[in-house]
Amino acid sequence: MAPRLFGTDGVRGLANKDLTADLALNLSVAAARALGDKGAYGGHRAVAVVGRDTRASGEFLGSAVCAGFASAGVDVLDAGVLPTPAIAYLTARMRAEMGAVLSASHNAMPDNGIKFLGRGGHKLSDATEDEITEHMGAPWTERPQGSAVGRIRPFPQGREFYLHHLRECVPTRLDGLHVVVDAAHGAASNVGPAAFERAGATVDVIGGSPDGLNINDGYGSTHLDKLSEAVVARGADLGFAWDGDADRCLAVDADGRIVDGDQIMAILAVGLKATGRLKNDTLVLTVMSNLGLLQAMKREGIRTTQTGVGDRYVLEEMRAKGFNLGGEQSGHVIMLDHATTGDGVLTALNVAARVVESGRSLSELAKVMTRLPQVLLNVKGVDKDRVDSDGDVQAAVAEAQQEFGATGRVLLRKSGTEPLVRVMVEADTQERAQAAAERLAAVVKARLAL
């Protein structure tokens, strides 16, 4: 069985090897045809919004996507370099039938990817992605011709629309707040600092000089050391780091200590509940969130519901049940009242607003939860599909969980892309977590070895 073309977040690969201009063009043609077949156009000429991050390869891949859409009779609004959530917002605002983003998120510069969005700026379902795959290379004799071909137009005003949207989503001014932002030399290098300045903050920028080659290179949400150093050195109140396409956000406090996605969600959930804006008093998170977050939310009278790993599953649960806040430990935070996907700039602005509204520092706010020591081990070369059915493995898990009781947590999860099992253990001390994780990893290795 051939591997699925679409991964958990679009089609990704090494640019100009795995992801070529030909593939990008064919994918956009197939996407236009698949959505048209589903009746998404309602009998009128379709519109697509296209944007990209700062990778050099995004220039030719973006041109290929625009060309593919236009050849399929779709008018294209080319928004240029903007964050993924900006393209999602603009797809909804312009009532476009689809959107496309050229980005490989936090991956290194040589990679790239294509993410498609449907009407309203929502990620496509697995079923729709499979329909796009079916259209790849399929015969097409009735291609648009003459005036029926799509037109490609620059869309520079998209930046201003997005900045105005961000300003409307911040509940208070940020005057007097000194912030350092790390844009990862990525898609938020321009709009991120601008959004904070318009909200009244004093802003210092690092990782904000993209040259097409330096995206995520030593900066951004996967490299927080420079942000921590800058916040302390410049005497700032706090700092935020985004990834290459700015759909995730992590923070550091005034002392340079990291505030991760779980802590950010806790801060926002408590703030929203205090103002009556947390729908159903519920926070949606994944099974990888720290047990300390669940314990904190219980103390605060906030319910939690957990999904599989991946922001798309968090979003599905939120939309299905009517919740408005959820996310991942990695910093994908979804504020569904304002966005259809994780939005790092939006998240950062709202955390900063919570600091101002509460009159408390980020460090103080983050104390709402205590992170339990967490150990994650990858056990390679095993039959991952038997992890849930092997009796000895499950008995070892049950024994470890019984040992911890309410003070710890054990999770075994098979990788979605590799022949390995992830062993995650949380406990009241690092030593107990490490010992239990190593013990479970040994059982997995012995029982499931290939």
C-alpha cells in the first residue's frame, strides 16, 4: 500500500526533490477540481488566497500553486509572505472557496510544504485530502480556456486586514509593556512586531531579518535560548517566540524562564473563565499535555477534554462540542472565537493582555500550574501496532500507573510515521519518572522487538 500523500499537516518534503514545482502545480489543480466536484463553488467563479513563509523555495512553489489554481479556472489573491493563520483568516474574510499556504512550519529551511484550506479558512478533512489525491494525474479534457481561466492578482492589503483583525482580538491596550519577540526569521517577521506596536507595547525584535535562507536557524520557538538572553539583557517584561509560519507560540518570563504551551493555555483558560468567556468552562488538550495542567484546571473549576496528538484533532473536538480554547504543549493554541487554527501572534497578544489586565507578571500567572517532571523515551525497532494488545506490556503500564496513583501518569503511544513506540512518564520527581520510563521501555523492547 502506497504511503498517504498528505501527512498530518499538508504535503511536506525536501523542496525541489520531494516537493517539486510540478507536484505543487498538480496538487493545486487537483485541489481546485476536487473542491469543484464537491459543489464548493456554488456555480460561480472560485477564489483562492495563497500565502507563504520566507523560504526561498516558497517563491517558485508559490508561483506553481498560483499557476495551478488559475489554470483550473480559479482566481488567485496572492498575499505573499504572511503567517498560516493570516491566510486562514483572509480565506474566511474574502469569502474565498479555498486557501493555500507554502510552509514547512518549524522545519529547517531546505524543507517546504503545502497546506490547503477550505471555505471559512478551515483545514481540509482527511476525506477531502484523499479526493485531491485521486484527482492527481487524472484525465481532464475540459480545461478552462479563454476568459474562463483564472486571474492572479497581488493582494498586499491582506497584511492590513490581518493586522486590523489582530487588534480587534486584543481585549486591552498594552501600553507600558516591554516585549521581546523572536520571529524565527519567518512569516511573522513583519506583522508580529507591528501587531504589538499597534497595541501600544514597546517591542524589541530578534530573528526578524529573513533572507530566504535563515528561517528557524537558531531562532524561533524551537530555539528559545536567544529569546531568554534578550529578555533578561534588555530588561523586558516578557518575550514570545513563533515558529516559521507563526501558528505556534512559546513565551519566556522576565527572568528568562520558559513558559510552554500548557502554561499558556492555563493562563488563558483562567482569564477567560474569570470574565465568563470560556465556553462550557472547558479546555481541550491532547494526551501529551502535562498532568500538572489537568490538576491545575481541576483546582480552578475548569473541565478538560483530551484528544489524540495533533492540533487538527483538538480543533475537531472544539468545533464538534462548541468549545473555544484548546491546544498543544508545543504552543499550538487555538482561540476559536477569533481564529480557525493556531495563531502564534494572536496567542502572544492575548497572553500579554492578561498580564496587563491582571496587573501580575507572566511568572506569577504561570504559577497557576506546576509542571510535573516528564520523561519521554523513543523505543525503536519494535512492532508498534502490538503496543495496545500485548498483555505483558499493558500489565507493566498498569503496574506503573498503580504505583503513581494520582501523582503521576504513564502513556505509551505508537509513532504515526516511524517503527517506534513513545514511552511517556510523569511523576512527582524526575528520578521516579526516569526509572519508570526506562523500566517500561525495556519491557516494550523485549516484548515487541521486530
